[in-house]
Amino acid sequence: MTEQAFRFGRARHLIGIAGLPEVTPDTVGVIVLNSGMVHRIGPFRLAVDMTRRLNTLGYPTLRFDFSTIGDSGASGESQSRVQQIHADADDAMELLRRHAGCTRFVLIGLCSGAQNAHAVACRDEKIAGAVLMDGYAYRTLGFRIRHYLPRVFNPSRWWRRLTKARARTEGVVSEPLFRVAPLPQAVVRVDFAGMINRGIKLCLIYSGGINTYFNHARQFRECFGRVMSHPAVSTRYLEEMDHTFVLVDDRKRLIDHVETWLCRNFPVAHAGATP
């Protein structure tokens, strides 16, 4: 296996690292997208560890920076951010097509990276699968029952709430919470159904780090309906893990799960790679 840096894209403005094992031409390529403004290594080098593990199995991979993130520059085009995401992703797929012969691709994204992977998978026929980590989620009735009912009977929580209220009246301001505005729930439901109808395989992995709006494995179906029970959909709730998988063992378990899912759904015919 060789790992190589590339400057690529329609304006040669994108920077990425490709892992290129010896593979048969029909092998699926794996592309890891930025998580927010974190550049291509991912939080705590998650993208590096994941792509290198997948390379040893024979999967061609690319971890790259979208336009204006990390080491990538601007394309100079007059485009919306959504148009730019689609164009950058297409450039990334073209790179793996030229250097590894890939014609089908799996996108992997965390948080806003999952939302971008979702958007590309909705439109691009070359997408065969997507791993969406802490992607779209919505507070359901089940979430509210699980979240609020235990708190009603917990006196210490009431005391902390009163203390915080007193602090606010005394001018203490809490830290702001930044979160990307999600698509409407009904739109995401339709998107998932459309992906499944087109034959895309989905792996949804949510962590305990988003427990302010997702708190149980049942919430996958509560949010997105019966499509979550389809054989092409895999769901996993990792309640004990945080949003950025800060612990080494947590990252290993996460990568183990992604590896198992990939090997089951997109097996490599001849993994002639060595680490």
C-alpha cells in the first residue's frame, strides 16, 4: 500500500491524502469528509487511523479538505456552499477513479461531515454507501420521556437548575452552544427512503455525546420511520462514547464497527495490500 499526497480538483485547489493499495478495478473507494472546520486528519486523528486500517484491508481511501478548509484553497468559482460541497466531492471521486479505478464510493462523515455526506449521497449515482456518524437527529416524544422523566424525581437536578437561574440573574452568562441547523425531519425521512430505493447501503452511528437531542437506539426509528428496519440500513448507538471519540479505545471500537460493516457490504475481492 502507498500513501500519497495530492493537489487536485477543477482549480487544483484541494489537498488530500490517498491510500492506494493494489486492488481490482471494481473495488469501492472510501472518502472521509471534514468534520466541521477540523482538517482532514479528523478529531484526534480519527480519519488517519480509520483510512490506514481500511487500506490494510485493500480499500482505496482519500481523506481531503473541502474548499477553504485546512490546506485547501478556494476554487474561485461563484457557487453556494452546497454547490461547492458537491463539486469538491466529485473531484475527490475522480481522483480515486484515476488512481485506483474506483467507480463506486462510500462516504464517511462525522457531524457536519455526515450532513455533507447525506447531501452528496442524495444526488450522486456513484455513491454506493455512507457511514453517517452523529448526523441528523430530532427530539422525539420518546426522547423527551427518557430525558425529562428521570429528572422530575431527582431533587439535586432541581437544586442545580435553581442555582443556574440565580447565576443568570446575577449576570453570569453561560457559554454559547453552536450547532448546524438541520434539515426538516420530513425531508430527511424522504431522503433516506430515496437512498434505499437507489440501492445505497447506510451505516448510522450515533454517540452519547449528542444526548441533548438523541438518547436511545429506538430513536433511529422514532426519527426516521420504518426505513431504519430495512436490511440495507445498519444503526448503532454508542451511548458511552463522546462526540469526538477522544479515547483511544473508543476510536478503535468505532473503526472496528466501520470495518465490519464495510467488509460485509462491500467485500474486497483481492486485498493485495500490506501495511
